[in-house]
Amino acid sequence: MLNITSQTKIYAYTKAADMRKGFNGLSGIIRSEFQSDPTDGSLFVFVNRRRDRMKLLHFDGGGFWLYYRLLEAGTFEEFVSNGDSCRLEIDATELMMLLSGVSLQSSGRRRKRFNDKAA
């Protein structure tokens, strides 16, 4: 279960990530692109080019957790960073809104998602 406190630092990778990467590949991105330590307790967010898949990497002190989300319909919102940085710090509320399909850019508009009740 994903448990995020308000003290958890969350960093989103603003470039498209290769979803074939696992623990070691994503940790390599964190070390080389973020200039950060993947075992510092932060949560790292990666989205693919089509923005229909998301991976979250988190180290809880005992090992890595890798969460993977594949959307049946719609896309995740694109991360836009300030300047040349490839990382963007977001908070837990923004992450939950992204996972729920709420657009952060357009004042709470819901993004398209799969809904089995609509069929």
C-alpha cells in the first residue's frame, strides 16, 4: 500500500522515462539526472512518452518499492519544470490528484479515465 506522509519528498522526472527500466535503471536516472541518492527516503515519479504509464520508486529503509500504473484510457498530466531541470518537486496532494486524473493546470478539471460503469 502506498503510504505518503506530508514529510515525504516527491520528485517527478520531467522527461519521458523508459518503462522497461526496473529498480537499477530508475536508480541510475536518479543518481545521474537528479544528482540525488535513491535511498534517501524520497519518492520518485516517472512517466512514459505516451503518458499512459507511471512508475513510482521509493526506498523505505528495508528495500525498494516499485509501483506501476497503466491507464486503460486517457493520460497522465505532463510535468512542466522551471528552467532546464529534469526534476520537479511535487507534494503528496498533487501526486494523489495526478493519480486520480485531476488536472493541476486547469483548476481541477478531471482528465479522461477508464470507467466500466459508463459502458
